[in-house]
Amino acid sequence: MPQFSHPENGIVHVPSKYSVPDTLRRLNALVKSRGLTVFAHIDFGGDAAKVGLRMRATQLMIFGNPKSGTPVMVASPSIALDFPLKAPAWEDVQRKVWVSYNAPEYLKERHRLRDEFFSNISGIGALIESAAG
């Protein structure tokens, strides 16, 4: 699937075939089917509308697995800045939907994770690509 990333900040953007809500519904189902926990689902666009502001569709899912995330956080407490994992789905000015995430390689470097913990964070790309269709 075509995607683009910003190597300087570690963000990967994956195009979605679905609307923002449908993309995150798909991601929610995939996350739960893999035994992960959805900690939060925030509808930024919906919240903006509630206070009279306009915003393109943007929603965020926060998810993870304490069993695999905790050892990473014990080894590198600064990763709490980026944990749990986050995936915003958003609509651009052309009404194309994207899902973004922090590249695991970037997180590994940013938080100086040892190689043994990389597998704990490396599966996010496959989840996002599957949800995006």
C-alpha cells in the first residue's frame, strides 16, 4: 500500500480506503482481535462541532498491551511519552483519509530501546495497513 513518512520526525502516513470512522472501527476490531486493549477513542472533529468549531474529520485511537508494553517502559521510561500506541485517522483538504503512526524504528532510536524490545512495538504497521484496507 502506498504510504509516506517523514524520516525526520518518525511519522508514517498510510492512505485509507474508508472514512475516518470506518477506518477506526476496523482498527478497533483488529486491535481487540489480537488481544490488545483500546484505552481511548477520541473524536476531535465531533468535539470541535460541540463547541461551534469546524474541523475536518479527525479521530484518535489509543491502544496497547500492558503485558508487552510494561517491559518496554521499565527498560526505557521515557517511552511513556509515546505509549500507549496512538493512531489518528484524519481527512486531508482533498477529503482523502489517512492513518498515521510513529514508526517503530523511530521509537527505538528516540528512546534508545534495546533490540530485544523492538518486537513489542513492531506490529503497529501491519495493524494500520490492514485497517486502512
